[in-house]
Amino acid sequence: MEPTREENRRFLPYAAAGLLAAWTVCLILLAAVPPVSRDALTHHLLVPRLYLEHGGIYEIPHIPFSYYPMNLDLLYLVPLALGSDIGAKYVHMAFGFLTAAWIAVHLRRRLGPGWGLPGALLFLTLPVVVKLSITAYVDLGLVFFSTAALLALVRWLESGHRARHLIAAGIWCGLAMGTKPNGMVVFVLLGLAAAFMGNRRWPLVKTAGWALAFALAALIVFSPWMVRNLHWNVSPIYPLQLPRWPLAQDQASDEAEPRPVGINHFIYRHLAFGESGWRIAAVPLRVFFEGRDDDPQYFDGRLNPYLLIFPLAALWPGRRRDPVHDRELYLLAGFSFCYLMIAFFGTDMRIRYLAPIYGPLTILGVYGIARLARGWRDAAAPAWRRLAVGGLVTLLLVLNAVYLSGLFQRVRPLDYLSGRLDRDAYLARHLAEYPVLQYANANLAPEARILALYLGNRLYYSRRHTVDGIGIFARAMQAAGGAEDVCRRLRQAGFTHLIVRHDLFAKWVENNCDEACRQRLGDFARQYLKPLHRNGPYELLAMAGCGG
């Protein structure tokens, strides 16, 4: 006997729950290794670690990211204080699960008890969410707070514009702003939504009042970060600049690299990747199909086509009988589209930059699946259509499973968890600079100061004062009259050692040094630099033999 439609409906949440449980175990295993992701090492873990060592929050001019809002980064103080940087990953992962739970509750309320867990599954299995869940980044916090703000705004619309829901939306939005600068885009878009999606019969003053209430709630929550930056004489909405305040990098004086003059990111894609105009114009569609980790041409991350296919089904024209639900669809779709376009025109596309739209697109996707499975006008859909929809969803979820399998092969957590590799060996496998930093930590005096050339600001594992800045070295080379003068200028700046990535430094020399500069550099290396330790392209050198 074939299962009835009711039996199929009951089976769906049980299947989703089983898959979610298995997926959760996989995420926990993948996250149980020492942090190696770039942004965790440049600021998300580095800055909290420096705060702990200093005994409180303080200005760090040579790390411009330290001027960013840091709601989640401050949460990482707890696991770091307990001696577990791996624990910071689980803090970040928790925000992914909170977002999935919020989505599930909303879908259950909208579509019925059988749809919540499948929605959570579609969100948590997204490749980009998987990758973020095993890193000590902050993007999942932004996803959670922006999704919560959107859904609070939905409640405001469906409740007849009760003030408490709008204020809640503002509070959530303020938390999003305090998590990552992208939250400011969320603030602008939701503020406009609050202004334009109110009752059309309201006078202009009342409409403006609702928008102002939302903005005030958000700005009050965000205000501690603005006050901090004002105290440090930096733009209160850094990295966005206001005329009165200089760039944070300028505060660093000679401890920051010169800011390069950029070119239009569309031209960059054409020059760097050879992409034609139509392929560049298609980037907002390509992000759903062509993502690839660690490849800037393919957006340095991966989504899944179901975030595009099924939302379109939800929005497809047809007779609907719920104007409140229609307004929700327009809000979620309009927010996602506008945010996607702002990211497209504003910067070279990265999948992580789209974090605030993961939640609304997942919700729209489930609405689309439900519409296809239930029938176009809520009539019973033919069995073949339900099978086709189920088959398509399964196929797209298989893509996520394939990604998870590949991630296991790259991360290889069992090598670490089984004890085949200890912490140092695991880090040395994944970070070529780690053995050099490890040597410096063990052998250099505590007062040593290191100038790193092309370390990529990955300073978390350095326990000696380290500044990453080719600009400092370039200025010393340009101003020096000879090799000894180069050494003296670097010593006067307080540096005792260098860490050099030779392949990238060689390219810098080729592009920036004339014959006299190269001669001066060669003399400096021969006479005043002593090699201490090398691993791959990275080398630690001591400066000696010149005055300071």
C-alpha cells in the first residue's frame, strides 16, 4: 500500500530531524581543530587575545580591524580566557543553530508543524553556513541578528503595527550593526522598509515617527562602538568615513601600510580573471551556482541553487488570499534583492558578504517548496509533482553533502582528534608560517619586536610583538642613504627581527625597486641580517651590527 499524503507529511519532519542530528555531529567534529582561518588569525581571535593580555580594551593602531564593532569578538574573550581558542568556533557555530531555530519557529507558525525542521535543514546544510560554522568568524552572528530583525519587522506588519515589534526589530538591527560593518546596510534597508511599509493612510509625520523609532532603537544599541571610536578619534561608523575623522590607518603613523589606490572592481574582474561584460553582469546569478572556496574569481565560498530556484517559485504571480503574507514575501524578497545589488555594485563579490540574505532566502525557499508541493492554489498537487519537487530538493541537498565530504578531506579533523597529530603538528600542516612563529616564541626575548613582510596580518600565533607592514620597510628603504641606514631606521622604529615571505617579497622588489634600491637591499641583507629559522617561503631573521 502506498503511503498517504498525511503519512508523507509526518515523515518529513522525522527525516529532517535525523539528518539534522547527523549534520550536527559532523559540524562538531569539523570544528574541533585549532583555528587556521585567515580572518580569525588577523583579528577575530587576535584582538580579543591582545585585550586579555593587556587587561582590557585598548587602542591598537597597527591593526585597523580593531576599530570595527566587535559584539561577537568580545564573546570570544570567554573561551580564550579559559585557554580554548577552539571554543570560540563553537560560540560562532551556536549563532548558526540559533538562526536555524528562529527560521524553524517562523515556518512552523506560517506553514504548519511539518515545515520547521526542513527549513532548519536547508539553512544549516548550506555550504557557506557549514564553512562559517567551523570558523571563529562573526558572520553567523550577523546572519542571526539580521534575520531576527527582519522577522520582528514581519511581526510588526502582521500585528497591526504594534510598537514593541518595531522596537524589537531596531534592537536586533543594532546588534547586527555591532557585529560587522555590513550591518549598517541592514540598518538602512530595514529603516526604509519601516518607513514605506506602514499604513498608507498614515500621515507623513506618523510614518516618519515609526521609522525614527526603529532608527533610535538600533542606534542606541550600536552607540557604545560609536563612542569608543570617537574616543579614539576615528570615524564612529568605521570603516565608513566621515569628513571630520581620518582613516584609522592614518592613526598608526609609520605602523601602517600605505593605502593603495584601487580600481573599479568590475574592471578588476575583467583584467584579473578575463571575464567578459556579460559574465560580470551575471555575477548576482552566478553566486548561486559557481561558488568555490578560497577562489576570489568564484566568490570565495559556495551557496546552493535552491536559494534562487525555490524563492522564485514562492514569488511567482498567482492568486493569493493572504495580503499579510504577501507583504512578508515582498519584504523578504525586496530586502534580499536590494542587499544583493548593493554588494554587487559596492565591492568585488564574496559569498560571505551576502550573509544577511541567507535567512530570508531560506524562508522564501521553503515557501516555494510548500507552494509547489501543495499545488499552485492550495489545491492538492498531483503525486508526480510532489515526487518531482521532493526529488529536486533531495538532489540539491546531495550537493551540500558532497561539499561536506570534501571539507572533511581538507580539514581532516580525525588526524587531530585521534592524536596522530598534536596541536603544533596540525598547525604546521595548515599554516606554513607557524613553525617560524613557534621558533620565535620559544627563542626570542620577550622584548623582541618583529616586522613581518607579507605575513598577511596572521599574527594570532605570535607571542612576540609583531607588526605586519611592507609600508614601514618601504619607507625605510626609500629614505635610507645606505644599507646601514636601513638597519638603523628599522632599529630606531623599535624592530629587532624580520619575518619575510620570500616569494611575495621578491615580487615587491621586482615591482618597486630600481637598481640602486636593489643594491642597498642586497647589502642590508648580507651585512645586517642573520637567518634564524626558515620553513617554506617564510624566514625569521635577526637584525644586528647597526646602531639603534
